[in-house]
Amino acid sequence: MRMSEFWYTEKQTPNIGITLKISDIIHSEESEFQKVDVIETNQFGTMLVLDGMVMTTDKDEFVYHEMISHVAMNTHPNPKKVLVVGGGDGGAIREIIKYPSVVKAVLAEIDGRVIEVSKKYLPDIAAGLADPRVDVQVIDGIKHVQDLKDEYDIILVDSTEPIGPAEGLFAKTFYQSIYESLKEDGIMVAQTESPFFNNDLITRVFKDIESLFPITKLYLAHIPTYPSGVWSFTMGSKKYDPLQVPQEQLKTTNTKYYTPEIHKSVFALPKFVADLLK
Amino acid sequence: MRMSEFWYTEKQTPNIGITLKISDIIHSEESEFQKVDVIETNQFGTMLVLDGMVMTTDKDEFVYHEMISHVAMNTHPNPKKVLVVGGGDGGAIREIIKYPSVVKAVLAEIDGRVIEVSKKYLPDIAAGLADPRVDVQVIDGIKHVQDLKDEYDIILVDSTEPIGPAEGLFAKTFYQSIYESLKEDGIMVAQTESPFFNNDLITRVFKDIESLFPITKLYLAHIPTYPSGVWSFTMGSKKYDPLQVPQEQLKTTNTKYYTPEIHKSVFALPKFVADLLK
């Protein structure tokens, strides 16, 4: 008897895709904002898919969640109040609350269904959401930061791709609101797509953030299930330079990807990426 | 009228694959050693495929070819004689001959058809093969190094995957021959697959090379068309430490990926990769 094979295939651009063998479609729904699927893959375990785009998987989520959070968390000497915009799966929150300095971590996720689905099907990723320091708000992140001043030490923009509900999270007006919502020594980090496929976006966002923040830097990480396998993060910082952090301030905090050496090395960019920022 | 769409899909493991929209199958043959295909892709331009595995593409070949060669070429203060085992597309040779110190660069490729097909369909990659310092030999690299002593400054193992014709290029006996073929201050670099999918191979090869060379280090680069998008290279060095190279010795030599900063930063490994080498 020949077995049927089922595959999830995602066009990451019109011309390239990733395909993963799957054993089950665990959950599928249309939320108010997007299509939400949870799929069991053979290679990467349980996978969360929003609007047909891989958001996270059990096996490689650690890279994204550590790298969007620890670089900023270790650049700031004493992060107490942190905001995650998007990030409904809870992975960034889980990393943030590893820091004893954190008094409050707010999650502003527009789609409550992403939070609920993640809690149910990706419990290891959503684990941090139950921490008493975490304030989960089902709210548009843009509205959340609109009238805030001087509130947060760190803001992470853990968004989906810049189409659909996350489009406004790549706008300069949003970065301006973030700037104002941050304390005078605050830091923001946004996920900013692939340097192989999203060059124009990376250049534009970098210039926007650079026009607001005195210290703006881009760094990279290897994420196999994201388009091209390499992902960029853009940091805007009001005071602290991630490359000037004293070595003894860098903590490892139980990670699988991030290390004190990685903290600095990820800012050394391949020439073609550095050229995007000129 | 709806247009037909053609896609090349490669299972990179039994459970995950890459799929690329193609406009043409330019060339297809069975050589003595393997299936050789040249495909025109929309995303990555012309692509060389051996035995159903992407070897190189016009658009991302620069990463692999620069990173397999420049790290060693800049670690050695005066590389004169260099051997590339495999690498029939000529990309590594093209990078090596950018160094004026090079007097002779030998290509030992077992499959002459790969050389000819690359010259015809990937001329920008094969460009260096016509240089008068280059000695192209259609020969088994294992045999080439078997009886050599004290011959080369640098040997690069630019192999296909460790199945089929390249299997012996991942064997400890081969690394032993390389060790002996190198001068007393020689350096070897081998491509050693993906840290997400080939953990056992990386660990085993690292230990083998480490048992021969006093300085053994692994480094990574982002290669979108290779499995997982991140690729490892293992360096064995008899004398020179790539992290101790004086900054003024590091050259940029007209690259798109490699820089003097990349030279050092690529050795800072994500924790899960560093753990593979313990």
C-alpha cells in the first residue's frame, strides 16, 4: 500500500517557496483579521501559519524570539517596562520575562484568536503569557502607543509581513509614536524581513527609524522557515549603543541561539546588506 | 488564457523542500558521475543542479564562493599555491585568483562535464578558469592529494553533498591526506552542510579535522538556496588562527558578502551550533 503524502507549500515570493511535509492540520479558522492555521510538520514540529505565511514553528522559533528580544534587553542596562506589538504567540514575551529587572511586559496583539490558538497548540511558545508581570491586551498596537509618552524602556515590533493587518506597523508615523512612547533612554526593535527578498523595505524602514533615533542598526539571524532563511531586525536606540555594552552586562539567560558573542557579531553585515543602508 | 507554470521542487530532506518557479530547462544530461541540470529560475537566475540538489545560482553564488575562499585566503599571510577539490563551476577559483600572491590554483574536479556545462551556461561563475595561473584537472580529488607532501598553502573542499561521488570527501582518511598535502603553515576549508539538518555530520567532521589540525574552527554563512538557508564551513589550520589575523592583513578584494568584519564575526556561533562541536 502506498501512503498518501501531504505537503504545505508557501509561495514566499511569486517565484520561490518552501514546502513541508505535514502529518495533520490541527486547527484552521478565519479570525476577524486573518486566516489562522496550525499544522503539524515532520521537519519543524507544530507550525503557526497566518494568512498563508509561516509565523513560527516549534523547532526554529527560538531563533526569532531570542533575537528580537535579547539584543535590546541586554543593550538596556535595566529594562523594567517592555511592550511587544504583535507577537500573539507569546514567544517574545517568554524571552523578556527571563530578565528579573522586568516589572511589566505588555502584549498588544490585535488578534485575540492568535493568542488563544497559540496557548492551546503552541504551549511552550506561549508559556510566558501566564506570568503575573505580563499584561495581555487584545488591542491595535498602533492605537496603544498613539497617546503614550515616556512609558516604555523597550518596544518590540513583532509583526507579520507588511500586508494585511500589519501594514501600519511598517509606517514612519508608527515609529514616531514608538519614539514618543519610549523613555529618554528607550530602545525599539522591529522585525524587518529578508535582505534577499525585501531590499526596498529594509532600506526604507532603516531610513525612517534612522531619522528618529540617534543610534540605528540592523542585525541578522538564521531562520530556516522564513523566506531566504535569513531575517533582519532593525534597532532604534535613544541612548545605548548595542556595540558599546560592557561585556559583563551581557547575559546569556538560558538561550539556544543568543550569546554575548552573537550580540555583537550579528551587527557585522554582509557587504550587500550594509550597502542597503547607505 | 491561463499560463502554464513550471516549478523545480527539491526535497532537501525527506520532510522539507525548496520550490522555484522556472522559465526553462536549459540543459540536462547524465554524466559519468551524476545528473547535471541547468535551469533558468525567476528568483535566482540560472541554477546548476547535480543529482537533484541545487549547487549554485547566479543570484546567490557569491555567498558560497566568497565564504569558502576568502576566510582562508586572508588568514594565510601569503597564499601562493591553492587547491580546490570539487568546485567544477569555477566559483571558488574565481575568488582565489583575486589574490596577487597566488602563483598557481589547481582545480581537481572529478566530473569534466560540470566544468564544461558551467563554462557554457554559468560564464560569470566559471570566469576564473581561463586565468593562466589556473590548472584545471579532471581528476578524483582524493587521488590527487593521496601522495602529495608539503605542496599547498590552502586546500578548499568544495564538494557536493556526502552522497554519490562526493562521499569520500567527508572521510577522515581524506582529511589526513589533505593535512599531509598542506605546507607546514597550510589551511584547509571544507563545506560542511547545514547546522539545522546535518548536525551529526558537522559534529563528526569537526572532530575528525580537530584530531589532525591544531586550530579547527567552524563558521556560517547565509545561503538562501541551500537547505535551511544557513551553511557551515569547517577550517583546519596548521599555524594561523583566523581570529588572530592583524586587521591590516584583511583585504576586501571586490566582494559582495565578505568583509574584514565578517571574517571575524562568522566564527561567533549560535549556541546550538557551538554545542555541536563540544
